[in-house]
Amino acid sequence: MKKVILAAFIIIISSYINEKYAQTSSKKVNISFDYTKRAGYSSNQIAVWAEDNNGKYITTIYITDFTGKRAGWTYRKQSLNNWQKKANAANMDKKIIDAVSKPTPKQGKVNITWDCKDANGNILKDGTYKIVVEATIYQDNNVLYTSVINIGNTPNSQKAEAKYSKAEAKDIDIIRNVNVSFMP
């Protein structure tokens, strides 16, 4: 009987240790872009999030403080409106938003790192994912940069493609040269 209890105890402890260490990963995705600050009301807002290959939202990686922590999106509806819908911002846990909210970056090259975890802190399985970078340029002018990245054992990188809400938004874009790279 003691051997059965000891064996059960060892199995339980082993499962706990394996689960604990399974949540540790050195896999990283780096998102980089050139940022140019623009003057004006309702501008310079940026969100970065991950989706699965089918476009299902996984997690917010980064969001500017005004829209995120200070809930600017609740009274400036045009601010990061794609992120609002995709992340279901109205029902998102404030602690999660606070954790990824950062000040608007300084002008120049911006680097953001994602630890390949979902909103609950679980490491994602290897596979193909989308990284989306949205910027509210000015008022209702915005841009979505989308890149597909493979998370696995092989480094890879991709230049993101832009989709503008209006033709004139391209001429006043606040972010350019969006690149996404994965390092195992």
C-alpha cells in the first residue's frame, strides 16, 4: 500500500513539475517598425496583437497607454477600432489591458517582443500565426499591417503588408517598415 501511495505521489509531483516547466519558453517574436509622431487630436495610437491562422484573436501584445490603460477608446470610438472589435475590448479584463499598455513610443525605430503566449499565459503550439499592428494616424485615418509568422524550430521573418482605411492615410502614416521575426 505504501508503494502505491508513493508511486501516486511521484506521478502527481512529476506532472506538476512538467506542467510548470512547460510554461517556460525561450521562443520570441519581435515586431519592429519606424514611428513618426503626428500632431493632432485622436492620433498616434498603436496596438499590436496576435491571431491564429484563421484570424481568431489570441492576445494583445502592446497598446498605447491612452487607448489601453486610460480607456481612450471608450470616448474616441475611432481609436484603434479594429483592435477594439477583434479583442472585444468592451469585455476585456482591465488587468490584461493594463499589463500591455505602454506610453506612446519615442519617434524612431520601435521594437516590441512577444513571448508566444496567449492572454492566459499559455505557450502557443508551434504553427502559423498572424501579427497585426494597427495605428490610428489621425481621426478616422488608420492602417493595419498584417504579417504571417511561423512559430516552431526555424527562425523566419516577414515584412508586413499595409491596408489603409482611406487613400490619404498612406501619405500621413505614423508607422512604416513593419517587420515581424521569429527566433526559437
